[in-house]
Amino acid sequence: MTARLATIACWALLAALGVAPWSSAQTQLSKSDTSSARLFAEPVLVRGSPTNLRAFDVSWNDNSTHKYYLADRTNNAIDLVDSATDTFLGFIGQGHFTGSRPCPGQPKELRHCAGPNGVVTDDLGHVWSGDGDGNIIEADATKPGTAIIRSIPTGGKGRVDELAYDPNNRILYAENDGDTPPRITFVSVSDGTVLGHYVYPVDQDGMEQPVWVRQTGLFYQNVPGKKNRIDVFDPHKLPNPVKSVPVECSGGLLGLTLSGLTVGPSGRLMTVCGSVGGVSIDPKTGKIVKTVPQGADADEVWYDPGSNRYYFSRAAESGGVAVVDAATETFVGNIPLGSHSVAVNANNKHVFVPVAGKGIFMVAPK
């Protein structure tokens, strides 16, 4: 069974049992987790947070505007939070996404036609998110409501998942991982024009998080499956990758051998390498620098330049969000909130973690 099929089967089983994959999360700091108690205050629910969250994807914080965004499939919208005051401001683009739904004719396929999915902001005041029907939604990043700027067809039929943004060339990088074969779509954020595609081989087993690295000016794409690697794309030489960096990974959350990816200090990459852990990589040489075992089996990983820490979103059974010092790449503690989504406001160092069945929590440093 491929990783993608194993993932589908696992999610289908959980849905059939009426269990959200992340609903077992604790909402209080564990008394036994002295490191968390030393580093962080107890989690508090964001003021006005929707509490009906069952299905959601990754999140994003825009440090320039102090705004947090969550891809909320339950409410068919992007949740907007003022991350300076920890206050929910409303839903963006509500009703324009596919929401939490199975694929047509596939009642057990609960991910590859759902939306919103990946979310990112640009430097023009817009928020972008992948939808479950092959479209990319662009909206005003500051205005809750039902309005959007446009829906951009990518030519695919399944979901558009994770995103990355190159502000130098104003190119949005989007992955169509709901299609077979999966592919990459490049979009101009200036006018919404699709600039091109890169199509993977038909046997490619899904796609995971991409990032753009300022120090190199390149996109980096996590590619899970039989040939675990990071593909590198040059915005000036689209659409084909210019090189690949092999990463030896195994196991992982729901069989995803490579999942989260973020950009740390000096452009260093930090990826979630299945059950191996977090793995840091030099983006210029492709050399693996260090492995952090506590980052294993995470989904989203976030780098916060304000605290100079990485945050790995994990299930409650794994200890919740793992916190890693980015300077030494060593584990410093857990935030025992189980989730597969995390983002941090670098200005006040507030950590935002959505928890299924409960809402969006904020954890402040002491």
C-alpha cells in the first residue's frame, strides 16, 4: 500500500469511528512537563475563537501585520486572528471553499477534495489558499466576510495543497497534490496569471510542504515516497527543478516520509523527516547538518525568528508541539497541545495552535 493510500485508509477509519485525528489533545499544561511550565504560560483560548473546529489544515502568521490565518475546512473559510491581541476577527472568504467533503464517488476520501488547505500571505495585502477543486483562492488579508478577489483555476480537479511565496519575483508556488499525477503550479500574484506547471511522474506518491529561501532565491519542495528528496526550483528557470537533494527518511505521520518544511536562521532548512525527526539542511550544499529526534512524526514545522525556535506540531500522544532551540538545534520542551498546525507571531512570541473540537489556543512565553 502506498503512503498516500495508507493515509486515505487511516483517515477514513478515523472518520468512520467518529474520531478527529487530533481531537485527543490536552488543553492544559501537563504537570509532568516541567520544561513547558518553565518556558510557557498555560494555553488560553483566543478571544472569540470558533470552537467547532473539526477539520482544518496548516496555519500562517504574517509578522508584518500581526495577523494569524488558519485554513478552516469546518467553517469553509480562512480564520483571521489578530495575533497582537489574541482576538478572532472573523472568517475570510467564507463559503467560497469546498469545505470538509469527500471526493465525488469516493466517500472515504476525505482529504484530496477538501479545502481550504495551504495558506500564505503576499506583500500586496492579500491572502492565498489552495482549495479542494483545483482552484487557488485570493482574498483581502485584512477583511473578514464572504468576498474574495478571485478564484484561479490551475487546471487540476483535486485539491491544491501547500503554498510558498517569492516576494522578489512575486510568484506564488502551489502544489496540486490532489491530482494524479501531482504537479506544481506557478502563479503571478500581480494579476493571477498561471505561469506554468511542472508535472511529476504518475507514480509520485503525493507532495508536502514547499518554501522559498531568501538567501538563495530558490523554491524547495518536500517530495515524500520511495525517493525521499527535496526538489529545488529556480524562479528564473521554470518550470523544471534545477536539482534534487536526497533525504533518507522512513515512517512518519500517516506514512508521510517527508512532511513539514520551514526556513530557519541564515536560510537553513528544517524538515520533518518521518519518524527519524527534524533534519536541518544547508540549502546551498544540500548537506544534512543535524537530526532532532523530537521532531519526528510532526506535520507542520514553524520557525519563529523572534524566539529563534522551531515549533513542530505533533499529536498529544507524542507530547504535543515540540520546541527546539534553532541556534543549537536541541530540544527544549513541549507545549502539550496536540495538533498538526502551528504558527508564531515573532513580535510577541505568541504561539497559536488550533485543536480539534476546542478552538484556536494561544500560548505565551514566560
